[in-house]
Amino acid sequence: MKRKLFITSILIAGLFIQQISAQTAQVKTQPTPVKAQAVPTTKTYYPKRVDTVKNTDFSLNGQYQFMLSRSKSLYGARLINPTRLNSVWKSVNDTLRKERVELKNAKAKVIEQEKTISSLKTEISGKESTLNDTTAKADEINFLGISFTKGTYSIIVWSIIIILAIALFIVIARSAKNILEAKHRTQLYDEISTEYQAYKVKTNEQQRKLARELQDERNIIEEMKSRGKS
């Protein structure tokens, strides 16, 4: 916007410089009047030409270019119609006034937006603080009157579970070992019991055999005694 104001000021200064240069050149080039005998002259009247060409581009640059195109050149200078110059000057003033109003409105809008942003930042900061407090409370667990964070509580619980699992594995392993040992002992006992029963049966048979043999010997002795008496 400042650049537009600068360019507009340059255009206006250029127009005035051209106007002043044209008037100066016109004054310098006028011939020195020579006294001569008055000769009656007749005035010739020409009809006034009316410029019917209309400008179609109403921007500042368009009006400036139209003014230059409709001006006349005299000794390298431009003769500009004051009416068109006033029209361009009025357009420049209107544009400057409009730009100033827009600049003022833009500044007011920026200030209002800065206030809104500051208010939003304060609100966001408060919400973040509330969210942090809520998150901290949600992350806290009370167990047996002791406060733990969820992370610490999870570590403790999983540690206990792992320890119990290891203890259970050890108990199961030892129980399996004891069961195998008991089965082995039972098997040995069964084998010994079977051998003992077999030995007992065999011993009983031997005792009965010896008893029969002893009885046979006794019978023979008794028979021999009875024969000797007769």
C-alpha cells in the first residue's frame, strides 16, 4: 500500500513538472514583438472542436495514459487539458482517501485479530493445564492407600505375576520330580514284594518237602524199631 502511494505521488509530480515545462517552453519560444504599422486584419473564426473520445479504463494508470494520449505536444512538452488534469487529480485523491480508509480498517482488523489470538492463546493454555491435571488424575491409581502411576502399577503387577509364574513353574517341576520318584519307589517296592512273595512260597515248599522227608525218616526209624522188637 505504501508502494502505491509512492507511485501515485511520482505520477502527480511528473504531471506538474510537464505542465510547468510546457508553459516555460511556450513563453521562451514566443517571438519578440516588432513594432510595425498597424494593418487592418480580419478575424477568422473556426468552429470549436469537441473531443468526443471517452475513456474506458478508469484506473489511475488508464486515466493517466488517456490524458497523455489526448494531450498535444509543443516543442517537446505536453500541453495537458486542465479539466483532464483535475479529473486525474480528483481520482488520485479519491484513491488515496480510499487506501487510507482501507489501511485504517486493516490496522483495526489486525489489532482485533491480535486480541482474539491472545485470548485464544490464554484459553488454550488454561485448557492444556486442565487437560494435564485430568491426565495426571486419570493416570494415578490408589492401592492400599498408596498412590501409583499406571506405569508403576503395571510394572509392579507384572513383576508379581512373573514371580508367581516362576514359583508355580518351580513347584510344578518339583512336583513332577517327586511324582516320578514316588513312581520309581513304588515300582521298586512292587518288585521287592514280588520277589519276597516268590521267596516265601519257595521257602514254604522247601519246608514242606523237608517236613515230608523228616516224616519219612521217622516212619522208617519207627518201622525198624518195631521189627527189632519182634
